[in-house]
Amino acid sequence: MRIRVQDDAPRTSAAPPRAAPGHGVRTAALLGLLGFVVSFAGSWQPSFWGDEAASVMSAQRPLPSLFRMLGNVDAVHGGYYLFLHYWIELFGASELSVRLPSAIAVGAATAGTFVLARTLLGDRVALIAALIFAILPRVTYLGAEARSYALATAAAVWSTVLLVRALRPDTSPTAPPGTAPPGTAPRASVWAGYAALLGVGIILFADVILILPAHALAMLLLPGTLALRRRSLAPWCLATAAALVMAAPVLLWGFGQREQISFIQRRPLPGLRETAVVQWFGIVPLAILACALILLAVISVFAARRESAASRPNGAALAVLLAWLLVPTIVLVAATYLGASLYSARYLSFATPAVAIAMALGVASLRARWLQASWLQASVVLLAVTLALPTYLAQRGELAKNRGSDWRQASELLRAGARPGDAVLFDENGRPSRKPRLALHLYPEAFQDLTDVRLARPYESTDGLWDATVPLAAATDRLAGASRVWLLLRVGGAESRGSSSIPALERLGFRVAESTTLRRTVVIEMTR
């Protein structure tokens, strides 16, 4: 097998050959629809889990309560919670409803990945990149998650599209009708759009700020005249400053609340498996294929010829992509090793477009004597889809979230067996985001007309994320009229190993009638 840069795809002159603009718009829209469908399919099947509980419960607060909470905790997610507040008012708080915006955002990010890759590297790389992006396990995960990562990823890739557009002189005969020459008023609107999208991306998720080194490198390297880059420096600095000013409240509040993620210190330090496999690819075989393709892209662009990488469009584009996917990872990993506890694999979701485009450049560089290049490249893309498929199917299982979150299943047991006037007790040990109590707010229909024995103050009346509770000993009077109590305990938690609640209830005349163990929750029915 010979491997080299293809003559018809990756190698470009000052601007990659492009089809008519209308064709590109239609293709981007179709690929965006594909990305949406892939992420949306089955997204409603898994039960909610703790992080999604934070999203749903925060979004359902009255606005004054939400702003009080954000002044104390989770300010970095405030923009998303505010958006979700109005979304839930319109469409409800089911799994399908609250995960739908993430699937839509993945569709938008898929289209943006195509447009960005097409602008930098041509049609073939763009098509392959969009297809790879849509099936990456990190992408299909965030597309079925009621968190802000998918929306932030869409903002990141489209802000990069606008940056590249602002840096490219549009003098080709295929330019859209009415396109203005460099330096005229329409370019100012592109910079304004760039500032708005970058600011929104940082508001949605603060770590999007780490895309700025890649954008700075784009200013230095991307194709375009030196005069154009010099003229663009001041507008870029101004647009970036405007984005940072827009996001300043979130950044400042988030910095003040940095102890909120101190739990990361209790995790093992990120190693090769976390950063090279889990972060984007989920499983080792797909990670090996992806790394091989990215390495192939690097070799084919930087080592195939003795030209300066910075002077070649493909080299400049690949350098920007590598900065986008490597710099944020290095920063978060290094900060975590130094004790700042900033790394989580999900936090790097906004770099997935760069991963997909770099992989696509590697695919487009494949050629073989014994097989037509297009067939070889299609086979590699199909291999990537095949390797990603088991992870995709696992992500859509009923117990897929957080290694087996089963709060919907536990709630269904109560819906089937509980009667008005029954009491319910929750395991209050462990991290709040893992407590079965959250099922009460995520699936409230199952708990209607039940007495929440240990509730002191509902979460919306506190300045934190969760309900305030009291010990069972301080609330036994609430059991006076109950003939049946339902206990929801965590499997492996202190209560389930030797529940202090069960002996206390037995002293009050209750006996265990039935116990059902799910994946993460034990549901116990006790009657007098």
C-alpha cells in the first residue's frame, strides 16, 4: 500500500476547490440532519442521572430562585439553565424533551464541521469529517445528554467557521452573488457574529475559552494575504475582547465557585486511557484507528514534501486543528496534575470537530495500488462506524447513564404499587448527585400524594442545588398516619449494607413486605 496526499482532495492552493455555494449549503443541511437523527435516535431511553438532575431541577426553579442559586453554585452552567427554563415551560421535562436541544446542537455542529472542513480542505475531506463527527462516541453521548456541552460545541465550531471566513479573501468566481471584497462592511458583520458565538460558547461552558490559542494560530497561519491578516488583527482582538466581556460574569462567578469541582481531586489522575480513549472515542480499537488516521494526516501534510508547513494551506489548517484538540487537553491535564482539579473527559467535547476533521484528512490521504482511493476511504469510514456502533447502542440502553442510573425504573415500581397516603424515605448518604431522592423531582408523577418523610426545605427554596433534609429520628411524627413506607436505597451505600432506617421503622411497627434490587437502587416496601 502506498500512502500519500491525494491530488484531488487534501492538497490545495490558496483556496480549496469548491462546488457552487448552493450545493454546499444543501450538503451541510443534509449532513446536519443526519447528525441530528443519529444523536436523537433512542436519546429518550436512558433514565436521567445526577448531572441531568441538576439541569432539570435548576431549570424548573422560579427565576428569582435560579439566580439566587447561581450566585452560590453552578454559575458556569447558568446560561444553559436559563435557556432550559424556558424550553421546559414550552415542551415539558421528559427525557425526550430536555435532551432534544442537545441533539439539535449536534446537528448544527455536524453542519458546521462540514462547512469548516470544506473551507479549509475541500469537499471530500469535509464530507468525511461530518460523517466521522456524527458517529464519534463523545458526540453521540453529548447529543443525548441534558447538559450544555453539545450547545457549546456547536458555538465553538461555528465561531471558528466565521473566523476563517473573516480571514479569507473571497475573490473566486464561485463566490456567492453580492459578496463584498475584503475590508468592506460585510466583514464587520462576520466579526460581530464571531464575537457573539464565541461569547455564547463560553457562557454555555467556560472551557470553550481554551479554543482561543487555536484561533490565534489561525490568525497567523491560515491562507490569505499578509496585508489581510494584518488588517484582521485589530478586529479579531476587538471581537475576542467583546466575547470575553460578554462572558465575564460567568467566568468570574465560576472562578469564585471553583471549589464546586473539588470532587475531581478524589478521582485518579487522568492517564493515557482517559485522554486518548475515553475522552473522545470510548473504546480502544476506535481510538487506535483515530490516532493512526491523525498521525497519517500529520505525516502526509508535514513530511510528504519539504515545504514549510506554515506556507501550505493544508499544513496551516492541520496546525490549527491540532492546537484545537491538543492545547485544551494539555491545559486541563496539567492543571489537574498541579492540583487545580479541572480535567474531566466531557469538558473536552468542544474539540470533537477538530478531531473529526483531522481524522478525515488522514482518511483522504489514503491510496492503494490494488483499490480505488474512494473505495478505500469509504471502507475506513465504514470501519469507524462499525467500531463506534457498540458504544452507540450501549449509550441508548435504559441503564446507560452513569453506569446504571435507574431512577425511572425505581419510580415505575412506586407508580405501580404506592397508594395515596403512603410515606417515602430516601437514602441520604453519599454524594447528592447520586441520591435516589432525585427521582422524586425527575419523575414526580410516581410520588404524587406520598409523604416525603425527611424533607425539611424543597430545593427551590434553598440557595443550593438540592433539597434540605432532616434525620429520620426528627421526623417520625410524619409516619403517624401511614400504614406503608417505601424506602429507596443506593446499592452498596451505607443504608443498603446495614440500613439504620429499617430497624428504626421496625421499632415503629413496620415490617419488610417486599424488596426489589435494581441496578443502582433498592426499593423496599414496608407495612405495619
